[in-house]
Amino acid sequence: MSNEAPPATGVPASTSARLSRGTIARYATGSLGTGGFATLPGLVLTYYLTDSLGVAALAAGAVITVAKVWDVVIDPVIGALTDRDLARHGSRRRLMLIGALALPVLFALTFAVPPSLGPVVAGIWVLLAFTLTATAFSLFQVPYIALPAELTPRYDERTRLLTWRVVVLTLAILLFGAGGPALRRVSEDPFVQYLVMGVVCGVVIGLGMLVATGVAKRAAGPTRPEAPAAAPQQIRESAPGRREAGNEPASRRPAVLSPEDGATDAPAAGMRAHFAEGIGALRRSRAFRLLLGTFVLQALATGLMLAGAQYVATWVLHSQAAVELLFVALIAPALLAAPAWGVVARRIGKERAFTIASVVFAIAALSILGMLWAPGDWIYVPVGIAGIAYAGMQSLPMAMLPDVISHDERTHGPGRAGSFSGVWTAGETVGFALGATTLAVILAVTGYVSSTGTQVVEQPDAAITGIVVSFSLAPAVLIALSLLTLARYPLRRADIDRHDTESQPT
């Protein structure tokens, strides 16, 4: 018997199959693209705008925020569209392929702005190019996140799948976080520096995404998802106070839109329906709301640190190369830690392991505040500890999301994984966007001085303090807030595995 995962149609047909190494490897390779896109723009785009193109800090933050707000608008729509692709064609591959092919060109264009155009035109160029790049990325990322719930229904197999995805994600963060800035050394001309970085990194990101599209082809079967009415009525929501799925009025059960529903004949109605599906997923699943809230707060914290790393290297450690060392300190320990978090999760549960990782990260981030009084190489120690925790903060919530999706399928019917992943991607986007925006606001309030090309400027002490706070105290506070929502997350291993056992034929 093959150990390849069976075709999935919302809920996989078998609970006994173990994912093959090839399936895991192809799926994990997609994180070479997702990690690269999440890391490099977050690391250098704000700095590129303020210190190469001369865009004011607040304007730079606005450019990134507008592009990310657009992401929030389209992600739920893409989620509904990828669910329709699954219903019509038995695969989510089409949108993933479009995104993977378009992203390299658009990514390169984002970093191809001639500084001679001036700050206003340069800012508009980056806004348009980065918005299109983010759109291409969403076309891939939303269906990509939906796949684990279809690849396997097993609690521990999902942990295994997502653990190796985070190993590749961690490698991608190291590759792009350290290698991307290093590519800028090919020339003394800032325009050439960023252009080379954009072209090379865009191609690598696109290749990783292309490999993962093959898993989408294997993951989906030709059968359309069942209607919500077919959901088992005896399964209750784990959270206290929730009604039985079978007792919920049919008029309140979100419908699965089929190709015959005619929504595509009315674009406005279709758009509303797509949003309704995403918002419906958010409203009916308490577990999803709590997990998403936790993840968004943590994305804000890590996005803030990511955007601030280049500023810490330049103005606190006084070394352009320090940004690469910061990433090595962050990611090298995480490479070993990601599989270890998987082992911990199998022993004590994903939610408990996730809590431990979050607490460790918050403590490590808070200790970095000492740079205000004693900047130096000691910073790499707490950054390394944060890296160990970061591996768990990435792998564990992503392994919990398929559990949330499958739990919703059992209570409300299959066919909505794309709606969940669309809202999830939108939430993640909001978190990272607000991280960059928060940094831009802090820089503006503390009097940060922007510059163009090789222009030399001095920063006020208040701006240096703002940079350190944005890299330490602010992320620690955000992680502490995320623990409040994580503590209320209701699903446990028994909620997932009990149904798998009951569903086995006797």
C-alpha cells in the first residue's frame, strides 16, 4: 500500500495514511517563497524608502500600509475563489501557479526605482509595484495555507507536515534575511544594489512557489465538497455554550457556493458572497477567532522587529553587516529548534508548546532593551534565544489551523478551507503591515532623519531610543497580549483524534 496521502475533497477519505516524504518536501519547499517574501520586504523595504529614495518615514509607512490593506481586501476573495476552484476542477493549483509566475517580475520592479525620480514619484512607483507583488503572493499563499487540512486529517501528521515546512521557512528567513542584504554589496551604486537583490531574490521566491504547486495537484480530488447539510449532527463545538451543528437553523448555515450558483454572473454580488464566506468562518468558529487573534498580535510583534533590524544594525550597532549577523543569530538556532518543538507538541499538546514558545520569545525580546545603556555584541545571545522560540511560534499555530478547519468541517460541512486561509492570510498581512507602520510612526515621532543614496546624516538620541524600543519593549508587550487570547483557545488533541477514531469503519 502506498504511503502517499490520499486525494482530499474537504476532508480526506482515510485517517490511516501517513504523508510521504515527497509530499512533505514539496509542500515545505513552498515556504522558500513565503519565507522570502515575508522576510525581505519586511526587512529592507521601509529602509529602502527612507534611506535610499528619500521618502519621509510617515510616507514610507503609508506606502507599505496601503499595499497591505489591499491584501486584506482581496485575501478573503481569493479564499472563496480557491474553494470554487476545488469544487470545479478538484484542485487549488490554478491560482497558486498564476501567483508563482507573476511574482518574480513584480518583485524585481519594486526594487528597480531610479533615485533620480525624486521621493514622490519613487514612493508612488513602490506603492504600485509592491501592491501588485502582494497580490501575486496572495494568489499563491491563500490556497497554500488551505492545503494541510486536505492533505491529512491526523493531528500529529499535521504537526509533522508543518514542522518541516517551518524548517524550510527558517532556512528561507536565513537565506533572504542575511543573503538579500549581502547581495547589495555587488555595487557601490544604490540603484544597482537593490535591483540585483530584487531580481535574484524574486527568481528564488518564484521557484520555491512553483515546486509547491505540484502538491496542490496531488492534494485535491475530483469530487466536489459535500453540502453543509451532510455534516454529522452529533458533533458539538468544543467551546462551552455552542449549539449542536444539527440544531442550527439551515438559514444560518453558510452555504457552499457552487459553480452553478451564478455568482460569477454578477461581480458585485460575487464579491459580497466571497467576503460573506470568510466572515462566516470567522463568526462561527470561536477556536479560529482566538487562534487568529493570537497569530495577528504575534505577527505585529515580529513584523515590528523585522522592520527595525536594519535600523538597529545601522544606528545602534553602527554596522551595515550587523543585520546579517542578527539574522544568523535568530535563525541558526531555529533550524534545530523547529523539529524539537514538534516533539514537544506531540508530548504536551500544540497549544501548551505554543504558550511556552511565546513566553520565551517575550522574555528574550524584553532583555534587548539593555541596548539603550550598553549596545554591543551581547545582543546576539537574546536574539538567538528568541530564534529558538520563534521556530515554535511559526510552526505550532500553522499546525493548529488545520485542526480548526477540520473541526469546522465536522460541525458545518466541508468545502470552506479556502475561506479560512483567506481570512488567516489577511490577518497575518494586517499584523506584518502594522508592524512596519508602527515602526514608521515611532521613527517619525522621535525625529528620524531620512536620506537619499549615499547622503550622510546624524540621528537624534530620541530616534535611537525609538529604534531600540521598537525592537525590544514593544514586541514583548504585544506577545504578552497574545497570551491572553491563546489561553482561551478551546481545541485539544482529543477534540481532533476522537472524531478520527469514531469515523473509522467497524
